Amino acid sequence: MKILFIGGTGMLKKALDTLISENHNLFITTRNSDLYNRTPHSHYFQLDWSTKASIDLCLAKLKLFKDFDLMISWIHSDGIHILTKFEDLLNRASNKKSRSIRIHGSSVGDPSLGIQSDPIAPSHVIRQNIVLGHIVEHHKKRWLTHDEISSACLFAFKNPQLKNQVVGKL
């Protein structure tokens, strides 16, 4: 499976490492591609979504590999303008739609009401939304750990039928 991964080198690193260990063919965008170990199945591309030149160069390089099966992305609000540009790289040729797994912070609210901050998905793409909430432990609220966030991402990856997933409480 060819997977395009945007935002996987921070809190989602464990999910990324798991997918690499499962020998998926990963195409990973990162601000600094020199920081990560290379494997035969991982390809890194520099992307700074705050500059048009970086976006255009990354897209041009990724288009050489075309027809990704899946995209996993954690794109903050200041970079949301790149979402559909990268979803357009997903496979259009198959009889079923390609998937885009989107990770969001709790500020987007209940995903069953729609994610208002995201542009409409291209017609060949089905989005799965993961909204990250908080956990209450010992009468105190805490944010999710990197492991919990990565586990949620992998759960969505393994369960394509789930359209919306809330992790923790909103």
C-alpha cells in the first residue's frame, strides 16, 4: 500500500514507525527530512506549508510517484489550504474511493456534525476523521499521550468503515 503521511514525525511518530515496520510504502512530508532514518519503504520529502515554493516543490516530487492509496494527515489550521492539493494525489483509478485519515484537535468539536474547518473532500476521496479530546484520570483532565494518539491513528487505518472517531472526551 502506498501511503502519503503529512504530520507524522511528531506526535504520530509511533504510528508512522509501525506502518514502516509493516513494510507499507510510505511517503512522508516533514520540515526537516534529514532527521529521520531511511528504510527501503520510507521516502521523505521536505514540506513547509507556510511557503508556496515548498508546497509546489513537494507536490511536484510526489506527483512522480502518483496514485497513493491512503493519506494520513495532521494539518493545523494555518496549513489547511494544502489539504485538497495533497488529497488530489490519491488514486482515482480504483472502483472504490481512496481514503484520507484526518487527525484534528478537540477545537473542531463533534465530528458527526461535520468538520467545518476542512474544505470539502475531492469526489474520489472518503475522509475518516479522528478528533483528539482529553482523558479524565483521578478527577483531573489530561491531554492524550503520543502513544494514545498513534493508537487512534492505527485503529482508523485498520478500520476503514469508521467515518468518525473521538478519542477521549470533548
